[in-house]
Amino acid sequence: MSMLTDSNQIIISTHNLNKKFGGIVAAKDVNLSVNTGEFRCLIGPNGAGKSTLFSLLCGIERADSGEIRILNKEVTKLKPFQRIKLGLGLKFQTNRAFQSLSIKDNLSISNNKIQVMDNEIAEERYQLALSEFKLKSEGAKLARELPHNMLQWLEITMILASFPKIVLLDEPTAGMSVEETLFTGSVLKRLNATGLTIIVVEHDMQFVKDVANKITVLHEGEIFSEGTAEEVSNSEEVKNIYLGRD
Amino acid sequence: MKHLLNLIDGDKDIGRGNKFWAGFFLVLICFFLYPTFVSSFRASNTAFYLLNIPMGFGLCLIWGYCGILSFGHVAYYGLAGYAYGIIAGNLLGNSWGPILGVLGGLVVCTIISGIFGYFVFYSRIQKWIIPILTLVFTLLLETFFVQTSGYQWRVGRVLLGGFNGMTNIPFFQIGTFEFEGYSFYYYCLVIVLVLFFGLRILVNSKFGQIVIGIREDELRTEMLGYDIRFLQCVTFIISANLAGISGLLYVQWGNYITPSQMGILQAALPVIWCAVGGRNSFIAVIFATIVLNWLSFTLSSQGNQYALVIIGTLLVITMVFFPRGIVVMIFEKMQKIR
Ligand SMILES: Nc1ncnc2c1ncn2[C@@H]1O[C@H](COP(=O)(O)OP(=O)(O)OP(=O)(O)O)[C@@H](O)[C@H]1O
Ligand SMILES: [Mg+2]
């Protein structure tokens, strides 16, 4: 249980992050900080800036101002692939598994071993996802022949194949049935229990309550509120922004 | 060794398994025996079809596998040819001259394609512009070499020769042995074979897989932690060198080179070979390069002025009916029947 010893260390954080697209404020003074081994959920209405926050963390988008730290390293000036190599993994909102390649190829391309330390545990996580998501036996199948839930699982497993320390999952259960969503949540929880830090964007409140240690609510680019599932779901203000009553 | 054989037999090119390789080596034996049935002149003519294959390979790699269409690979064909002519020409009489010429040609290709690739891939320009940039580059080179007539364009004792090109380029030689006629044919055949196996290993290796990933989805690949710009650059340099190898073989074959080798008509040829055969397959490119070169050579040597029109028509037919290439699609059909 060595991961518990450093579980209160901040693994990824932002300081006053700002991003505008023309007139649209996609991130406004965002101060996010996630601890090692945490399971964090990001929620918020459409256009709140959840995906943009992931893009900013990974460097796909450059922040207008502010600072990002990954594993205590200032990464604001690093290129995307350099940030990934520090131990990040990103699953895009729209599934981006390599459609015309086989599952086997998808996974072997992803097998980058970005993280030098802890290879054993990273390999364990990868194997866990492989067997739970039943991807091993179907290796020769092309990604585009897979049903949507399998595609999502494939992309999650691809990310684990790159041996990350932190995974960012943008709506990983979109398009899944209730059972599949629950199952995905249970697998993610098992991965989290091995010490993997997980940040998930999700709309499904049941899923969020089920998995999250802590929830961050984004609204119009700002962190609107933060707390446990209970605190957030009981908040009148949060209900208001979801119902568009503010 | 076992590992290498597995890579050669990998699934990133058509043609795998015992049956395929049995057929492959049967055809190969025919190619090796061919010179014993024909004159040295015919063997040398056939060598011309073979010597173009590396450039086809180069385009296959950068276009078919990496997803970047270069319309100007003949630039490196020409540059390597001229570099060889200058170096070997100046070292005439020295038996190391041709070997240094080859090395020089490849160094020039590496440097120029490296610089070009750096600006293209690191500047994040949109992908559809790349074919135009590569074409413009080769046309600029052509224009430059066309105006190099006269004595002021002399490098050492070699004249660049302007529109008429550079002549008296030495044969390739090792020690005192010169490659011409039959021996040049075998020399080309061995080079094509070595490159073929090397490229099969490359595309089935980890590097090849990542390159294919870049073709499929640049951002996804980058977000797995790969420096895609660097990898695109490296792939571009490798493919430029393959074109350079063809350029070297060409000048060693014909002992001359003209700027029109970097012109627009020549620039279109490797694209046509790859499109007609199938740009995702080295085997297909070998087929298409030999057949199309033979076709255009036969047509034009019979005084047919429409050689290019016929080849062009073939290209259009391919694009409409065989979008992934004739050879590749026939191959896939055959595999389904079995
Ligand atoms: N590349 C872009 N160019 C212009 N505007 C953008 C761009 N990316 C995002 N936006 C805008 O920024 C805002 C935040 O978008 P973002 O995709 O981060 O929202 P989100 O919270 O992920 O929403 P959803 O739940 O719909 O996925 C939106 O108004 C969106 O239109
Ligand atoms: Mg989003």
C-alpha cells in the first residue's frame, strides 16, 4: 500500500488558467488541483469548458495565461507529446481509436511505456483492462467493426498501454447502456485502487456518485463548486446551472 | 533472426505465408536467370525498369504508410544524380570516386530533405499544401539547373551543362570492377531486393506501426506520447534517400542527367506507379513500376507520342475502379477466393 504514503501529494494542478476562443470564455481563472491516486470527476453543462480544460492540460490548446504543473514540474511551455511523456494519458470525447486498424495494432501502437518507473504496476493495469474489456480474444478485428462500447473500452485500454500515471477520460461512457456504464465504472475503480490517478468528465450523475472521490463543477469556464458527490448534488446552485435557471 | 523473418512476413504489406514466398522466390529466380537469355543491351534496358523501383518505394513509404503525398521526390532523384556526377566526375580515375559519389549523393539528399522536412513538418502547415510545396521545390531545382549552361557553372572539372545536362558520368565501380550491362542489372536487382526486405522490416517494426498511426490520426498518435513531427521528418528523409538511390542508379546507368529529370512530367511518374499498383504495398509498387516503365518505354520507342496519355488514362481508370491500386485489389480478391 505504498501509494497511500504519497496520496496527499498534488500530482496535477493549474494556477489561474485562462483561455478564450474569440469571445467565448472557455477557461477563467481555473485553479484545479488533483492529488495522487485521486478519482476526480469534472461535471458541468454543455460548453462549460470541460474538454477545453483537458486540452489545456495536455497542451493541445495553449492557455492565454496561467500555469500548469504536472508532477511538480511546470509544463506550460512543453509540447503536447512532452507532457504526455511525463505520465499523462488522454481519451478524447469523440472516440479516436484508429478506426481502420486492428485491435492488436491499436494496442501495440499505444504501447509507448512513457513512464519509466513502476512498469510492473502499469503493466498490471494494462492487463486488467485488457482482460476485463475482453479485447485480447478479438485482436484481429478492425476497430471500426466494434460496437460503440467496445470502441470506448479500446481507447481506454490504449491509454493504459502507454503506461500513464494520470488518465484524463473525456466522457468514457458516452453511448453505453446502463449496465455497460456501471461495469466501466467498476473497472475504473479497480484501476484507481492500484494508485492510478483518474480524472473523468461525465454527465451521468449516477456514475459520478458511484466513482468520484471529489467532484469539480465547471460553468462557463469557471470552477463553480467543488466537493464530495453528496455536497455537490445537494447544492441548489449546481441544480440551477444544470437546469439553466441562473 | 526468427524475429526478423517475422517482421518480413508481417501484415503491413500484402503477400504473406509460405505460398506467397514460394511464388516470390520463383519469380526471383526468373529475374536472376533472365540475363542468360538476353543480350547485355536488353539486360541493361530491363535494369532501367528496376532502377526506378527505389523511388517508388520511397513514395510508397511516405504516402502510403505515412499519409503524406510528395509530388517532388524527383528532386532527390536529381540532386543525388548531380551530386554523384560532380563527385565521381572529379575523381575520375580514382577507383573510390564512384563510392564517394554514392555517399555524397545520399548525404545531399539527407541534408536537403531534412531541411525541407523540418520547415514543412515543424511549421504545422496544413497537410494538403505539402504536395504543392514538394512540387514547387522540384520545379525550382529544375529551373535552377536549366540555367547552369556555360563555363561559369563548372564544379572542379565537371560542367553542370544547363538544359542539356551533365554528361560522361562514370559507371559505378568497386575496385576496378565497373558495373555495366549484365553486372549492372544484377547490381540493381540486389539493391531492390535488399531495400524491399529492409522496408518490410521497417513497416512491420514498432517504428512502422507508429508511422501508420500518424497516417491514421496525427493527434491521437501524438497524444500517446510520440514526437510525430520528428517521426514524419525521419520518414521523409528515408523516403527522399530512396528516391536518391534511384537517381544514383539512373546516372550510373545512362552516364548523363538532365534537369528535365526533375520536371513536372517526371514528378508525376512515381505518384502514378504507387497509385496504380497500390500505395500501401511495396510488392504492388514493384509490379507497377516495372510494368508501367516497360509500357511507356515500349510505347514511346515505337514512336507513339501518346505514351503519357495512355499512362494517364490508366491512372484515371485505377482511381475510379481500383482506388486502393490494381495489384493490391487483385491480391485481396485472390485471398478471398482461397
Ligand atoms: N477550438 C475551438 N474554437 C472555438 N471555440 C471552441 C473551441 N473549442 C471549444 N470551444 C468553445 O469553448 C466552449 C467550451 O467548450 P468545451 O468543448 O470545452 O465544453 P465542454 O464542457 O466539453 O462541453 P460538452 O459537454 O458539450 O462536451 C464552448 O462554447 C465551445 O464552443
Ligand atoms: Mg466536452
